[in-house]
Amino acid sequence: MPVPKAELHLHIEGTLEPELAFALAARNGVTLPYADTEALREAYRFSDLQSFLDLYYGLMAVLRTAEDFTELADAYLARAGEQGVRHAEIFFDPQAHTARGVPFGVVVEGLCAALDRAEERYGISTRLIMCFLRDESAESAMATLEAAKPYLGRITGVGLDSAEVGHPPAKFREVYEEAARLGLRRVAHAGEEGPAAYVREALDVLGVERIDHGLRCLEDPELVERLARERVPLTLCPLSNVRLRAIDAIGDHPLRTMLAAGLVATVNSDDPAYFGGYVEDNFDAVRDALGLGEEELRTLARNSFLAAFLEDDEELRGR
Ligand code: ES4
Ligand code: ZN
């Protein structure tokens, strides 16, 4: 039985498995530039973040209707339940859909139809976090936040994802200020491919409560000390780091060093359909490669509930 855990770094579009992609393509009359699911899987050999993002955004062409988003989310939640997930904070990329003519409301209503049944069907509580694409303009992010206003009852927070290098957190200062005024929780990807300085900037300029990835914080000992002291959770994604070549091999993952430094590390799956495994597969991979014991695995699971945007009573149930 997998240990009960919260998943805090999961892009719903990154759960699109090749079989569902082809089924949706057929249903929606979309032609994919791959002969079949096998040919598509063959293309999942990434050299860096951008090479992944190009394929990831391309494949989203098959997601068109609210039902498509419902099916996508329901398939993820079913698998997450099998992997011990009791709480999931789910990222989505509204701009990747609105840019293709799929309205914000269609995406949110589609996702929520699945999320609303998750507690009853799979025993999973859920939250939605909308991410801004950092390689798009701050104006586009602000317009997306504006488009979200009718749906804020369903959205817990904002995040920042996509191509990191050259798009520092400070570019989105005003957007995050407005998000805070609206009562939204704040997170951001930082230190995945970008430098430790981006992690610092996400904390100081955007006021984020968690850092997604944060791997490169290790290049700045003072920052590591601060993250540990302030108990800022890091949502690590070990299999993602290997597939996107942030590290050479799973055995090189610095998770052990991070735990020893007192960092509130969590283990998550990022884009499981693309990176070779869901969250328990990530736990298994680091356990086997780094020789983690029961104690460390329990700490990781406990950290996931501590780092979640849950109310106190919900957090206790999770543990
Ligand atoms: C992402 Cl692994 C990763 N990094 C940044 N942005 C993303 N969006 C989806 N997956
Ligand atoms: Zn991510």
C-alpha cells in the first residue's frame, strides 16, 4: 500500500497519456503529427525544458471541450488514488487554452466536474492553481487573472511556469500583487533551469509561499539556510529532473542533501504522462536510487500535508 500523501506539483495537461490524446484527437477531428501512440511515446526524448514544452503545448490541440478536460482530470485522479494521493493541488495553464480559442470557463468548468466527484470517487480532496506562462507577457498574465475573476471561488492560487531562463519572477510583480489582493495563494516555479537568484526573487518580489522545483537553490548556501529557517516548502519532481536533463541520473538527485539541510522537501510528479511515472513512482525511484529509509519517506509524506493549502482540520485528516 502506498503511503498517503498530498501531490502539490502536478500540471493537469501533463497527465495527458498518448491513448487519451489519440482518442480525443479522433473525437475532435484533430490530426496529430504522429502515426500512433508508440510513435508519440518515441518522441518523449527531451534534451531540456524547452524541447519538452514544444511537444507538451502541441499535444494540447486535442483538448477542446469541457468534457475533454473532465476526462483528463478524472483519469489523473483515478491513477492518483491508486498511488496513495489523498489531496491534490492541480496546476493548469489557462493561456495555453485561451490562445487556441478555448474559453477560460470551459477549462475550469470541465476540470471542476471531475474535481467535484474526486472526494467521493477516489477519496481525494482537491485545489486548483492557475499558472501564468512566464514566456508570455505580464499583460497577458494580467488579462488571464482578469478572466479568472468569475471563477475565483474555484481557484485557490496562482503559479508561474513554462520557459524559465530569461523570464525572471520580477516580470510578474504587479500580477502577483493583484493576485494577493484577490486573496489567492501564491507559488512559482523557480530554480528548475534558472539560477538561485530566481528563487530568491520569487520569495522577495512575488511573495510566494512555496517554490516549485527550487533545485538550484543549492548553489546558494545562504538561500538554503533561509528556505530551511522560514520553512518554505520545495515541490521537487525527481523523474522530471532526469527527463529534462537538470540532473544526469536519478542517483544524482540532491534530495538527501536537501532533507539533511532541513529543507521542507516534497516529492511530486510534474507531468507524469511525459516523465515516466506518477507520484508513487517518483517515491519509489528516489527510495531505490538514494536508499531512503522509512523515516525519510514518512518525512516526505508528512511534508506534503504540511505544505498543502489545507485548513487545519483537513490537514489532520490527511495525516
Ligand atoms: C513544466 Cl516541468 C515544467 N517546467 C516548467 N513549466 C512547465 N509546465 C509544464 N511542465
Ligand atoms: Zn512543473
